[in-house]
Amino acid sequence: MTNGTLYAVGVGPGDPELLTLKAARILGRADVVFTAASPKNDHSHALDIARAHLAPGAAVERLEFPMTRDRAVLTAAWEAAARRVREVLASGRDAAFLTLGDPMTYSTFGYLLRTLRRLAPDARVEAVPGVTSYQAAAAATLSPLCEAEENLTIVSGIADEEQLAAALAGADNAVVLKAYRNLPAIRRVLARLDRGTRVVAVSRLGMADEALWTGLDAVPEKLPYFSLLLVLREREENGPDGP
Amino acid sequence: MTNGTLYAVGVGPGDPELLTLKAARILGRADVVFTAASPKNDHSHALDIARAHLAPGAAVERLEFPMTRDRAVLTAAWEAAARRVREVLASGRDAAFLTLGDPMTYSTFGYLLRTLRRLAPDARVEAVPGVTSYQAAAAATLSPLCEAEENLTIVSGIADEEQLAAALAGADNAVVLKAYRNLPAIRRVLARLDRGTRVVAVSRLGMADEALWTGLDAVPEKLPYFSLLLVLREREENGPDGP
């Protein structure tokens, strides 16, 4: 039996002002705030954003997960994390699990949710959506992501070249997240698309060393961790079929 | 010469609490607030959400645009809207253009932006991203949209059957916005995909008559205006390759 509620809180893309009013309110009442951490990456940008909104007595706890593809190790890590969450909820306390961006978009929250559902089927869980990095990049560069009957495909640079090519074959517009991974493969796939598209690379948006490049040829050989590509149609003034 | 700034403000998917802190701040300082209206649809949900945050003296103005595919009519309407925005900016006032959801995601803002760029190339324009309807639907149903190397494709029901089929052929996960349009064609395309996917239909999320259906067979023949489909992979507890 658990009495508390777990809130998966999207804290937005990095700019502390892109937090929602709801996220701010939920963070202000959480008894325990969980961050996801790995041995290689123990700094939580999400916590930096959330901190100003936390209640004075809130406890902040790291949930450890290793960066590995070893299923047994992963299963054990998520099981330990879900047990700890269950323990907090069982004590009647509310908890917030922080995610950068949106908790339903390439977040670790899904793994925690499924494990918790197995260990504590009755646990109350709510998610608070947040603005994603690619929406912030589109806004910062005034680049509409999709209009009228166009589609938009979002892929991750951790996919391999074949997966990327298949995903982008039917895409009018695309976002490539984690573009620092597999950048040579991403370049080859985009070069083959050969459409009237505009490529904008955005790196470390909103941070002191933010950088922007327009055109695939202008993008450097290597990109830092927080980098994404927008691959967007050139549009006429009133669009293919009007507003 | 224009001295004011035009802010394209995403007010989020409908829940007034899913507005960002930045949107609230910008709305609180805007001298003029523009809403997009058509003769058939003169009620602005975006204004309902924004109203609590407007400065006491803020002027609210409708920018009219007709629901037509007649290019000459559309061009004239956007030209009139952009001229009015230019006039406000030239007087040194700041203006906010409201959009439900996000201003870069299937918003009319792109058309206004391109017309304004032509009429007033020096106009200062900024966009404030917002949470989209499909992110809110994913959060409300605790349905992760994409994980690890999976992709996500967003399409609009205003696309025809061939466009939908092409867009969804390589999609691991999909969102169908405006699912009230072309629902029979959407059904046929999804039925042909024949993957281990879970379909969730969400209608009028956050409103008094909100409705949810799970499974394509459970979705009724007709859906109301504010309806979307989530078409998502079934996932194992720790995902295809772990977190």
C-alpha cells in the first residue's frame, strides 16, 4: 500500500523560465525530489532548474543508474530505484522525479514507471509535461517545425544509419536529437535526402557557450553533448495550402 | 522602423497551469495581445488561458483569417494582419500573438512571421515555446512517446491517406493530430501497419467532456474537433537497450 504520489516532472529544456506553473507548484510541495544520476554524469541540470522552487525541507536524493547495455545490471538498478520510490510513497510522502525537457520524450522515466508498476501496482503516479529541447531550438531560431499537412519526425542520434534512413525517408521535417552521436552517419543520411531543406544545428542552447550553425556544410565535425539538428522545409509565404 | 517586439507566445495545451513562467511574464508586459480568429471560430481558447496574466491596460485584438484555400484571400488576410502588427510595433508597443500549444508546431504563426519579415524586415520577433497537446495526452495517460533509439512521427489528420501512409511507414511511434479529419483513412493506414502498437485516442483533454479510448477498435466513428491519437510501441520493462 502506497499513500504518496510520484510526480514525473518535466523541468523544460534548460532556461529556468521555461518551467510550467504546474511544475513549479508540484515541486513546491514535494517531500522528496529524485534525480537520475550515473557514475559518469553526476551533475543534474534538472536539479539546477528545480532548486529555486523546492520546499525548504525537501529531501533531494539521487537514483543511480549505470550507463550500460547489460540487462541484468540495468534491471537491478531500476529495481533498486523503484523500491526506494515505493518506500517513500509508502511512508505517505509525495515525491518528484525530475527530467530535463518532457518526461514522455526520450526520458528515463518510462523504465522507472514500468518497474514501479510491477512492484507497486497501486502506486499513484502523475506526469507533468514540459517543453522539449527541440521546441526551444525552433523558438530560438524562429523555425516552424511543421505546418498544415506536413509531418515531423523526431529521431535520436543513438539510432544507427539504417534506422535513421528508414525513419527519415518519409519525413517532411525532422529533428535529430543527440546529434553528437553518429554525426558522420547522420550527415550521410541527410545528404541523401536531397530535398529543399534548411539544416540548423543548435548546441548547448541557453548556456554561456551556446552555438548555432545554418546549413549542413557549416556544422563542424564534432558537436558537444547537448546538440541537435533541425532539418526543415523551405516554405512559401502562405504555405502550401494556406493557414 | 519598428521599436516594439512581437512575442509569439505558446500558452500550452489547455490546462492553464501548463503555461510557462516565461509566457506568464511576457503576457504580463504586453501592450497589445493578438488572437487569431476566423468567422467560423471566433472563440479563443488561447485567450481564455492567457487572460489571467494580462496587464490591466492590455488591449486585446483579433487578427481575422478566413478558413479557405484561396491563395489570394489568404495572402490579403495575412498581409492585413502583418500590417496591423507592424503598426503596433512602430508605435513602440510590445505585442503578444497567442497560440494554443507551441508556436512552432502546426501554428498559424509561421504565416504571420513570413509576411511580417517581408513588410518589416527589421521587426524584433521572439517566440516562447509551449507544451503541445500530444505531450499533455502522453502525460495524462502515462504513455512514453519515444525511448532509446526509437523514433516519433507527428502527422496531421488534414494530410491525405497517401501522405499518412508514407509518413508512418518508418515510424516506431506516432501522433495523429486533428484525428477528427480523415478518420476512416487514418484507421486504414494504422490497421495496415500491423505492429505491436497500442492506440490511445484522447479527445478534449482537460475539458469537462474529456474522453479516452484504448485500442483502435474502441475509437468511435466520429471524434470531436480537439482529438488526437497516440500510436505507441509496447515496451518491455527495461526497454530494448536499457535506459
